[in-house]
Amino acid sequence: MDIPTNTRGLLDAHREGKIASLIGVEGGHSLGNSLGVLRTFYGLGARYLTLTHACDTSWAVCSVGEANGTQDNVPGLSDFGKAVVRELNRLGMLVDLSHVSTRTMRAALQTTRAPVIFSHSAARALCNSSRNVPDDVLRNLAKNGGIAMVPFYTYFITCNSTATIKDVIAHINHIRKVAGIDHVGIGAGFDGINFTPTGLEDVSRYPQLLATLLEDPMWTEEDIKKLAGLNLLRVFSRVEEVRDEWHKAAVLPVEKISPPDNSACAYGAS
């Protein structure tokens, strides 16, 4: 197993038959409202940041409040939140918009200068969960050059405890239809789910998913390669290109001061 920090490392691991895993930080609360901490995470090898997890920060809003209607007048990103996105661009880290609210999705897409990812989010049109991506955001994602990676958690697929391979394929095909073949991927999330579709219980079932897709004449082998990883590699490569362009332009680290953190965004906090 390898823990690469760039696209070259991912490709090298693949050629050598190794499992490659990117280090990610799932939840901006981990930054403690410090861009210095973000840069430290990068130095330690992290290459993507999920802006929120299941709680708001003082600078970004998660999907949970959207589900219970408490975010009607809340902006998606504060000025400091926009600074976080810009610093991610400068560092060459992927901006991950899974778990964020719709307003935060839109604000991040307006702010970023590099493609973003949804590391594990499905299509809201097929399962009306605030964790999923609405069609207007999918269309903007295509303009951004990013990717939405379909999870296997049944409650994001059918909004219920049961699902099938065909239900997952419906989400893949919907994102393909709305955003395009270059903007869809797989983000199963096996490490953090307890309900999986029948036939997709673990990674050994990936071949069945891809074989079922190929039964549809719309899908070619090149399309399958994009879905299975080439789309993500393209996004990561472009993120690195933006980093290099900013480095050549001598763009300085963002030093914006964060507001006081009154969010109590910590698990187990009362």
C-alpha cells in the first residue's frame, strides 16, 4: 500500500499493483479556524479537505441544518471560508464539498479557481437528501471541471435501508446525464457505512457494478475507465496545475484572521 501525495504517485502505485490512498481531512472543524493548521495538514501529506462534516463551523455550513430548515438566512461561506478555499487552491489540495449545505456548495464553486470534488454524494433528484447534490449544482460542477463520486450508502441512494446495484447505477447515469461523463465517479464510503446495496457489500463487488454498466450500450470501456478513476486523476492533476500557476505568479499564503469560533463544532460537545 502507498500513501501518495500527487498524481504521479497515484499512477506509480497503480503500475506497481499497489493500493493507493490519499490522506484527507473530513471536516473543516479540524482546522481550529487556523490557516496555519491547514498548511500543517498539507505538510503532513493531506491532499483533500471536506469543508464540513456533520456540524457547522463559524465559516462554513453543513448539510444537517438544511435538512431541518434552520439555514434559511445563513450564507454558505464567510469571508474566512472563502479564504480557506483560496488557500486550498494555492496549496494544491482538493476542495471536497460532500457534507456541506447547498449554499456552501454554490459559494465554494463561485470562489474556487480549481476543480472540486464531492467525494461521496449522490443525486438529490433521485434521493431528496441534503447530503446529495441538486441538478443546478451538478451543472455548475461540470463548468468547474469537478467530479461527483457516488456513494453506496443506501440512505443516499434510495433514502431507505435497502438498495440494489441498479439503484446505484441510476445515480451514476443521472449525474452523467446532467453533468457529463467526465464529471462522475465512485465514492463508495465502505469505511463509514452500515447499509450497503444488495450486490455491493464490499470492494470485491466492483467488477459486477462495472460489468452491469457495460450491458448498457451507452457505456464504453473508455467511459468505465473515467468512472473508475481517470476522472479523479484529471481533477487532481488540474488542481496541481493551478497550484503551480499560482506559485509562478508568486501568490502569497492567505493570512486572513478567522472570526471567533462560537460553533461548538466538536463531537461530544454539549
